[in-house]
Amino acid sequence: MRKSRRMFASAIVVAAVWLLTPPVARCWGANGHRLVANKAIETLPPELRPFFEANRIFITQHAADPLDWLAKNPTERQNHVILFERYGRFPFGALPRNYQAALKKYGKTKLDANGLLPWQIGVYSEKLTNAFRKGNWEEARLMAAVLAYYVGEAYDPFKTTENGDGQLSGQPGVNLRFGNSLVDRFSQFLFLRPNDAYFISEPTDAAFEACLSSHSWLEIILLADLRARRGQPDYTDEYYAQFYNQAGAVLIRQFSDAATDIGAYWLTAWRNAGSPQIPQR
């Protein structure tokens, strides 16, 4: 009975944390995730690229599937974020990168409440590896698309902070203005230049590094938002032009780096699976 009560109490605490924490806004949105997944295919080496080229439409279409999962299941939110500030100060060394070590130190309730994004990337990297190893190509292309989504999330600065909606700095909606509105308004100017895909020695650790790098851009983005709004009655065309002038380079860099790393995770999964012969479809 006491165990049941404790479990019930824990469930209430988790529910309360999620209710009190601002919901994940779709900062990059489906368009942003599809853009970087599509661009990532260009980073792959010749021996792997044909499979992804043949499945480009499928992968691009499904690169935002977790957004649909989130809409149906609010607990999916924990897989989209890592709230670093809840673990001290940058570079947040108090948080172990090994999940079992973090679980032992903080407990499942706190880890779930603070987000699991880097570990989720590690999970889907392994799922893609297993699909390649088994020659399950239908599963492989789906896991590649979903993995692309979570890697993309790691490059969204607002998925690494408690100030995910700008609510703590008095800038509500800044995440959407940065990663959604700027993409829609200036898509013709988003010239992404990803590097060639590379092998990742430790996928989860690399995911933490990506999230930390993204987190470091927050102050620049927030300051650009404040400067662009200065003297404007609302979020006008002039505001967005100024915001893009000051923060557009960060957006392009994050998208380009995301595309590079998506390709890197695909390549890594394939090599970890033993570099199996890839079908040309």
C-alpha cells in the first residue's frame, strides 16, 4: 500500500512539473526539420548516399513525425528538450552524460521533468544501427527520419533552456519568431552549407555537445530580439528585418550544423552496423 502511495505521489509530482513548465513550442516547426533532413542527404559519401537519395521524399516527409507524437501524447515532450539550467551553471558538469549514472544521481522523475533529448538521440542512433544490421530497410528509412528530427532539436537553442518560450526574459514567443517566422519569411536567403558527414565515436556524448553549443547562442538571440523590437509598436515587417539582420547568421549556422550532424549520425549508424550493402531504393 505504501509503495502504491509513493508511486501515485511521484506520478502527481511529474504531472505537476509538466503542467507548470511552459509547453514545447514548435520553434523550428515542420518546415525547418524537413529542410535540414533534406540537406543532410548531400553530406553523405557515395557508398551510402544512393539509399537516402532514393528515399529522400519519404525521409523528408517523416522528419517531423515526433511533432505529431507530441500533439497526441504530452509526455513525449521530455524527449524534445534538455533544461540545462536545472543542473547548475554552464557547462553543467554536474549532469552525468551516461544515462544510468544520471538516473542514479537524480532519479527518473527529475530526469524526465528536465528532458531527455541527448539520450533520445543516442536511443534512435542505436535503433537505426540495428535496422541497418538486420537489413530492415523500411525500418531504416523511418528511423533515419526520426533520428534526423531529434538531432535537429539539439540545434534549436530554445530546446536547451528553461526560458524555452522567452517567458523568463519577458520575450514570450521569441522561440517561434527565431526558428519559425524567420524561416518562413526568409527561406530564400537560408543558404545552408553543411560539411561532409563524419564518424561519431560516441553518439550520446556528441548529442550533449550539440545541445551545449546551441545553448551558448541564447543570449545573442535574445538580445537581437530586444534590439529589433525597440521602437516598434508590434512584431512588424521592420522588426523581422532587423531580427534577421542580427540573428539570421545564427539560424543559418545552426541549420547547417544540424544538417552536417544528421548526416554524421546516419553514417555512424551504418558503419556501426558493419557497413552493410545498401539497396539502391
